[in-house]
Amino acid sequence: MLSKIRFFSLITLFMMSSNSWAHDNHGGEATYLANEGVMISSAGHKILFDPFFHNDYNNYQLVPEDIVKALMANQAPYNDIDAVFISHAHGDHFAADDMVKYMGLNKSVKLIAPDQAIEAMTKLEGYEAIKNRITSIQLEYKDAPQTFEVDGLSIDALRIPHAGWPGRADVSNIVYRVVLTSDDPKNPSDTVIHMGDADPNDEHFRPYKELWMAKKTQVAFPPFWFFLSAEGRDILDTRINTEKSVGVHVPVNVPQNLKDTGKDYFSKPGETRALKTEQN
């Protein structure tokens, strides 16, 4: 009798965990790589944001070597990537050599990046073989967004100044809103926003009010400093039309003032978040 009870208990636990897994992954999942590196899996698509960089500035997470190797070798779960998005060309977000190498090894991957990042790639051996798979974002401050589609991805790209503006006005920091589209009602489309190192000033976001309101976003990935000011929180809570936000660019030693906010953030490579919450 005891063995039967244990058997049925195991079956029950398995069914509960299976249902939970199916629910959590229904609509997609975000996997943290490091710093602002995030992989999104949804609606049959996989995309990467800021996955390759070499500089931690003695403060931030580097992508673990096993994850980098899996990406390069197209090994699960970091396999079959459709597109890579680069926010800007700083050393804790972008490495031109790794990007060229990765695209050379993975010959269907597309790249969407600001022209400043692409310029660094043009100087490297192997660039000519991959250049036809690259979309260059060429925007000045307050330009209209670039809107386009790449392999089932609907993309809005906006130039939002780097934190510290106007001191870093020359940095082409790109905020991406990406819809991972699906025709399957059982596996619906998801929309995410990756903000790079955006400056938490509503002056930069307010001119695009109609764009934000035109589309609901499931998850935004702001740099953690948006959680630390009333204006930054207001941008996340009311301006950009997102259901939730998960902070990134979190230092290895998580700041106490970030912990005190009670907000959600990534801090450990490999951890995940479901894109849709249960009420969705």
C-alpha cells in the first residue's frame, strides 16, 4: 500500500510540475546571460540581446564561458537563434570579434545593431561574408523610430540617450521593442523591450507616446537604475505600456538600494523568467 501511495504521489507531483512548466513557458521565456545579455524564447523564435562582450569594468557580470561556448556551437538551450540585437558599442555590451565569429559559425543568424557597432565589425576578417545579414540602425536623437521586420520579428528601434545624458550624447544607444510573432493561437505572440543603457528621463520617451500606446509589451528589460528614481519607475509603469519589468545591468555586488525597491531583476546567469504572468 505504501508503495502505491508513493507511486500516485509521484504521478501527482509530475503532473503538477508538468502543468506548471507548460504554463510558465506558454508565451515564452527570458534567460539571463549576464549584464544586459538576455535570450528570449517565444512563438518558435529565439533572439539575443547584448550577448557578447569582454569588459566587466570590475563591476558587472561577464557571460560564463560555458554559455559562450554553447552559443558559438549552437548547443541547446542557446541554439537556433534567429537574430541578435546590440544596444550600443560599449565594451560591457558588445565585442565585435565575438560577433563576427558567431555569425560566421551560425550562418542563418541576423544582426540588428547601431552603426557604431557595425563600424567596428567592418575592420575584421570575416565581415564580408556576413554583412548581408546585418541591419544597421542609423538614428539621431529624436529621430522617428526605424520600424521593420526580420524573419517573423516585428521591430521598432529608437535612439534613447545613454545614461548620463547629455554627457554621452554621442553614444548611439538603441531601445528595441520586438514582437516575436506567431500565427498559432495556442502559442501567442510576445512583445519585449530591451532598453540598453537608457537615460531615465521622460523627456526622451514622451515624444513617442503614440508608439508606446500602440502595442502592449509583456516584459521590459531596463537597466536597474530605472527602479531607483520616481521618474524612471513612472516611465516603466505608465509610459512604455509594459506589463512588467525585469532589471538588468546589475552589478555583481547587488546594490542595497536596488534590493530595497522590491523590484524584480536578473543577477545570476542562467536564471529565467516567464514572459507572461499567470493572470495573462
